Amino acid sequence: MDSIMRGRRLLFVGSAILFFVVGLAFATLFADIPAPSAQTAGTKPASPESFSGLVKEARDSVVNISTVKIIKREQMFESPFGRNDPFNDMFERFFGDRIPRESRQTSLGSGFIIDKNGFILTNNHVVEQTDEIKVMLSNGTEYDAEIVGRDPKTDLALIRIEAEEDLKPLPLGDSEELEVGDWVLAIGNPFGLDHTLTVGVVSAKGRTSVGITDYEDFIQTDAAINPGNSGGPLINLKGEAIGINSAIFSQSGGYMGIGFAIPINMAKDLLPQLKKGKVIRGWLGVMIQGITPGLKESFGLKEEIGALVSEVTPGGPAEEAGIKEGDVIVSFDGREIQEMSDLPMIVASTPVGKIVTVEVIREGKKKRFEVKIDELEEEIEEGETPGEEKRDLGMTVDEITPSVARQLDLSDERGVVVVRVESNSPAEKAGIARGDVIREINREPVNDVGTYMEKIRQHTKGDVILFRIKKRGGPTLFVPLKVEE
């Protein structure tokens, strides 16, 4: 019995020694294998316990931008019977001094310093159509700023201040290195609350169908962006600006979890031209559309890639090179065109005069064309032709259908309704607003858009048009509106 127990003890000790040796061997074998982590070491910075260090480094580069637009009211009082009515003098004498002839409309935005010479990057919509621009630094010092260059097609603007102190530029990163899921920080002045920080991640890249600008390649983020954040930087964990906060998707006017930023690489490409005051873009001379499953089958394509040429501009670069309607552009200057939205951006950034190779698929066969890129001319506003006087007064009207009446809470359906008023236009200066209903023009009824346009076209620059307008939720008034010189 003792010998059996002694044998079992020896077996147990031997097994323990065997397990120890095997365990030691495995420990030695896997000693150099790193522990798993959320991000691969060396490729992405680890998430910090706090973002305070990044904020301290970046805050002195972020500025508050306030703008003022002066709205002049040229003619406050006029009788419904015309400018020669003697009662006009009475109205002017008794009431003319009580209502100011001009008002100041203010707005707020953000921006960030990009070099020590005082250049500041922001959004075009922050500074366009303004009479005064003030920039406040993080220390409270305020400077007058001037616009150096604007580009409405990308919503970018470059302004400059003459500072008496050393400025701290924000380093510009590489937005191409961004990946969905990366941490980002937004710093700006939402609702006038200066230097507010919000944190989130990149939720998507390459958003091109947002409908905000002509050339879109937005970074989408869930870092909160609210009114006043526009123009501020989107920062990565290295403390670099990798985007310019531009817009939000919202049904309420406030943050709803989706914000959009312009990639910093787009801004870097345009900076040399912005500093010269004008952005010049390349022009191919085609109208294009995306490839749908139905078009793929109709044109005998193997894949749903490329940009289908739906129209070729007569005399344009594409026509002169031999490109035709029905061609599918799959490559431009050595760059593949995966989607229709890829082509406009690439063409626009191509230097004017450069000869590029354009590959198309025509009737199932690939063809190559050498195209000399021309300059994209500034577009003429819709409805306006060269030399023609524009008389739309800066507002858009529509028929009052039952659905429009419900949407705008209109009590009846007589007249035409104002659905849009342009900023700083004659209509806005006269106090006309969206939702107002135009009942009469020059004492004659207006019941449809056709009648409205016919009566407007009868006037030229300098004329005064008398509107009878039912204000939205208010009284019915006569409003004289002067066609601007």
C-alpha cells in the first residue's frame, strides 16, 4: 500500500514538473508577441484619457469671427398713389426720423490661423456679403479683417489681419490619412460661446451628395457642430487641422449627430489661388450622369462605374477632342473615375491649358482622347443673360397650392407666395420675407406666377414697384420696392 501511494506521489510530482516545463516553453515562445490593442501601434496615436493637452495647443490658433452687414432702406414712406403724391412730404416729416434708414445685421462664425502673416481660413458663407469683419483672438484682442479670396463653389474663404502680436498657426494635416472611426475634435464658437470643444469620430468620408456646394468631398463626423462653429477646425489627435467645419444635417436647426467638414487637402490645394484673390478651374465641356443598373444594361457595360456623357458643349474641349454623347468616362489624366461625382472635382483641379488623356467606353470598346483643358467661366445666374437687366428683385415666388398653404399656414389661396428672399437684395431691403403673400402689383391683382412675371418685366432699373402684401401672420401692407440701379 505504501509503495502504491509513493508511486502516485512520484507521478503527481512528475506531472507537475512536466506542466511547468511546457508552460515555461510556451511563455518563452510568445514572449515577444504584443498584447492586443484597439489600434495598431505606430500607425495611430492611442486615445488619450483627456483631450485637454490638445485643446491647450490648439485654442490660441482658433478665432472668433463676427461680421456686420448694413442694410439700407432707401425709401421708407411713399403714398400708394406714387412718388409725386404731396402726402409723401407729410409722412416723411412726421415719421422719417423715427425709423432708421439703415440697420446692422450681425452674425458669428469661426476660423483658424494658418500662418504668422495673419492669414485665417474660414467658410465663405461666414464672410460673404458683409461690410465689416472682426476677428477676436483667444486672449480677447480684436482686429479688423479683410477678405483675401473667396470660393463659393467649395465654401472656402481666406481672410487676413494685421496683428501686433505673435500669432500661433495651427498645423495642417493630411485628410487623406483619416479613417472612419478616428477620433476628431471640433473647436469653434457655437451660438457665440467662444472656444467650445466637442469630440467625436469620423463617421464617413467622401460625402458628395449633400447639396451644400458645387464641389463636395465632405468628412462626416458626429462631433457636435452648431451655428457659429462654421469655419472652425476639425482636429486629429496629433493636433493638426484635417478639416474645416462647414455644415450640419438638421431638421430643427440644431445638432442632430451629423456634421460635415471640408477636407483640409482641398483647402491646401486652393490656398495659392485664394491668396491671389481668385480661383481658376479647369473645364471639360460635358454634362454627365451616374451609371445605374438600367444604364449599365442599356449601354452594355460590365460594371456600374464611370461617368456617362449626356451632353457635350459645342465648341468645348471635349467636342474638339472627339468625345461624344453616350461615352462613359472611366479615366481622366491617369485617375480612375469610379463614380460620376469623382469627375467634376478632378477636372476642376486640373491646370488650364494642360493636355490630359481621357479614357472612355464607347459601344463596349475603350477609346482614348487627348483633351486640352479650358478655363471654367463664371456662371451666369439662372434666368439672366449677358446684357439683360435683371428684374427678379431678389425673391422667388410660387403658386399657392393647397399643400403650400398648409405648409406655410396661409389662411387663403389668393395671390402668389414668396418662397425665397436673397440676402441683401431689394426685396430683403424692403422688408419682404418668406411666407409673405403678394396680392397686388401697382394696384392690380396678381393670382399666378405668370401674371407676376409679366408685371415685373414691365419695369426697368430705377422704377418703383408698388406691392400689396399680406405679411405672414400679420397685416396687409403696401410696400414700395425700387428696382436698384
